[in-house]
Amino acid sequence: MEDLYVVCGQAQRSTSWLANHGRRTDLFTHLLSRNDQRVQRGAPTRFERGTEELLLQIQEISRRSDVKLKVYVVQPGLSRAQASHGQLMLLAVTERFLSDTYEIPFSVMCSP
């Protein structure tokens, strides 16, 4: 359950990117920087879809448009059918926090 606490904490801290307009643009700078660091270490890019150029375009759009996030917790070790009461409560608290704070949709990806 410790891993679930970590990813739920990360999900809750993600609201800091929406704290003010400038911070929203900083999100894209942060993502680009993390990708650059990874590639410099010889690891593959972080991009599953799209490119760095596309993210730069989205960053420019974010300067004059609202930014909306969707948060996904990916936890393959969590079984939907066998989730404990404590795990479900932690997910529920995280979903409620994201919903109440910034109306951020929350999804969980786990094993069946």
C-alpha cells in the first residue's frame, strides 16, 4: 500500500501547477526539462505521444488559455477485484481532494 500512498500524494500535489497562471506555464517547462535530463542520460524520451515541439506549442497556448488537467494514478500492483478497504478509502480521499480543489477528473488504472 506504500506505493499507493506515493502516487496518491503525487496526484494531490499536482494541483500546485494550477495555483496561478504563471505556474501553469511552468508545468510545461518542467516537463521539457525532465525529458531533456532523461535523454542526456541516454534513456529514451518520456514522450509516449506527441513531440517536444508539440509540447512547446501547447505551452504557448497555455499563456492565453485555461489549462485543465486530468490525473491518472497507474498502479498495476493494485487489483480492482481485491482492493482493500484502506486502499479504496485512500483513492476516494484523493479523488475528493482533486475534485473539490480544482475540479480535476481522477482515474485509476490497475489490474482487473
